[in-house]
Amino acid sequence: MDQGTIAAPPGTRGGTPFYRDLSFQVLVGMLAGVAIGLLWPHFGIALKPLGDAFIKLIRMVIGPVIFCTVVHGIAKAGNMGTVGRIALKALVYFEVITTFALVIGLVVGNLWQAGRGMHIAPALLDPNAVRAFAGKAAAHRPGMVAFLLNIIPATAVSAFAKGNILEIVLFSVLFGAGVAAAGEAGEPVVRLVDGISKAFFWIIGFVMRFAPLATLGAMAFTVGRFGFATLGALAGFIAEFYVICVLFVVLVLWPVSYVSGFSLARLIRYIRAELLLVIGTSSSETVFPQLTRKLEQLGCEERVVGLVLPTAYTFNHDGTCLYFSAATLFLAQATGTHLDLAQQLGLLLVLLLTSKGAAGVSGSALVVLAITLAASHAVPVAAIALIIGIHRFLSAAFVCVNIIGNAVATLVVARWENALDMGRLRAALARGAGQD
């Protein structure tokens, strides 16, 4: 009998007890963190290093994992024409979908108007609260020439040292192309990269054992530091933004998934452990390696996953684009700044550039928001101080949408390339979860 047809005992998934499922453990960690933050806020704040340490451990291997994935995928593809075609399709998809995200954020923001009536005088805002973000914004002004130059690393090593995804992807693509061009002489390099990749994934598997503890620490800090009082003061905008995220998933990602022949609901269930983890840690980088493996388990060919997913992490920020447009409009409404249709269309064009131009900037969401406000000259940059306190609660939503969007993008491009095993995809989604 085929092992895939054997029914799992009650209370298990594939013979594994439910309490050993990573998604269950992370959920328990989140709930425990919320409880600690509410009951013992000072202790919850002290647990922040648990989440920070976990994120640093994952970021430690992100660069090498991207390098190995991209190089191995391109070397296996062999044909650089194929690589170029995949990249072009992916970039076109990213631009169209992120434009939809920006438009939805602006439309709902205009209809909901959560900031209307707050009457915040810009002169009363504390500029010191946003000085760090404004400083980074000044150093990363949007500009096509500067953006293109920033893609090129000073040295091959510096790309990995800084952890700049754009630089790592560029170097990895060039190195993979060189290995592919070498033909048989490059085969030992391919085997070496494959072996190194397995070693790094072992490290990730080991680190992931501490994911529930990291989620507990991150949530305990967030609730202990900001509390639900902060939520109550700006509950209208938080509710608006969560509705915007749901609308984007339903109105954009669901039809795209349906047309591409797979169930979005089942895909979300399949990557539920990763979604819970990014909600708890507010960092999408923590699940890049696991998402890579799970997409390959779904039947995506390695050459597509290796090229599309790292690029999506840089250019396909669906949830973050929702945040940019919604937050900008909210701050304009809160400060009594009127933006007519022409100004909002201009804002949309600025966001299309800034949302890509500051990729790889640490703490990029607030930094890019500062860049956008500074470039539009309509809303005072100091207005960001209004949402700093709730940023962690907002980021939990938009990083979750980013992960769903990147998974959908990879599957869609793979389908366009006939590099997706649909039978394997549907069977894996029907089982309900990938290997954690």
C-alpha cells in the first residue's frame, strides 16, 4: 500500500502528535507571550532578547542560503535565456500585484478615513521621535541611478557582510551563470554548493526548535512594552489596516490562485507555521529557508524557487505596500492635510519607486514611509510619531501578507514556466502541511 494513503491516527498529522507540530507550538508561544506581557509587563520586556537572538540566528544564514539556492537553481537550468525569461515574468508580476496593493490601500483609506477628526497639529509633534527614521530616509533618497548602483556590492564578501539581499542576489546570479557556462567543469561546484546548502538547512532546522520560545519573547515584549492602551488609542487605524490586508488577499491573491489552479486557503494552511512565526516576530526573513523548502515540496522546480523567491523578498512587498499607502493617507487625515486626486496619484507613483528603492534597508517599513513623506512634501515626516507605538501590531499583519504573496508569486511563475507539478501540488496541499 502507498504510504501516502495510510490514515493518520486521531490527534496526529502524518503520525506526529499535534503537540509536536511547529504551528501548534508557535501558537502556544504567542498566547503565552501575550499573557506574560499583560500580567507581568516588566518581565515581558526583559524577554525581548529571546526574539532578537532567534532573528539574528536566522539572518546569520540567510545570505548563504540565498546564494546556494540561486546558484544551484541557475546551474541546473543551464540556459541563461530561461533564467532571463523567469526573471522578467517575475518582475512584471511583482509590479502589477504591488500596484494593486497600493491602490487598494488608497481606496479603502479614502472610504474609511480612520484619521479624520484627530486634528493633530504638526507643530505639536515631537521630531525627535522620528529622527532615526528621517536620518535613514535622507541617506536613501529615491533615485534610479542610486538604486541601480546600490545593487552592485563593493566586494563579493561585503554583500554577505551587510546582508543586503539585492547585492547577494546579483552576485549569486552572476556566479550561477558562470558555473552554468563552465559545463562539466562546473559540476563539482554544483555538488559542493548542494552539500553546503544541506549543512545550512541543518543549522536552520536546529534553530527552528527554538521558534516557539522566540515567539513567546517577542510577543511578551510587544504587549509588555506597548500594551493594549496603545491599541485602543489608534484602534480605528489598526482595524482599517487589518481589513485592507484581508481585502487584498480575497480580492487579489485569491483570484490569482484560482486562475493558476490551486487553493489559496489550502496554501495558507500549508504554510501556517511560517505565518504564525512571522506574526510573532514581525520578521519575514525568519521563514525564508523554510518557505524555500516547502515550495519545492509542493512541486516547484528548484530553478524557479531559487530565482523567484529571493527576488520576491526584495521586490514583491504586497503587505508592506498596503501599509505604505494606508499609513500615508491616515497620517494626512490625522494632521488635517488634504490630498486631492492628483496628489494621491503622485503619491502612488512615489510609492512605486520608494517601495523598491529602499529594499535591503534595516527597519525598512518605517524608513521607506519616511522617504515617501519626504519625497511627496505633503505630509510632515514627524507625523510618523503617531504610529510608532502601534507599528509592531501593524507589521504583524503586513509581513504575513508578504509571505502569502511571495508564496503565491513563486507558484504562479512556476506555473507559467511549466515548472510546477500540479498533481504533487494538489496532493501536498490536501495533506495540509509541509515538513517543518
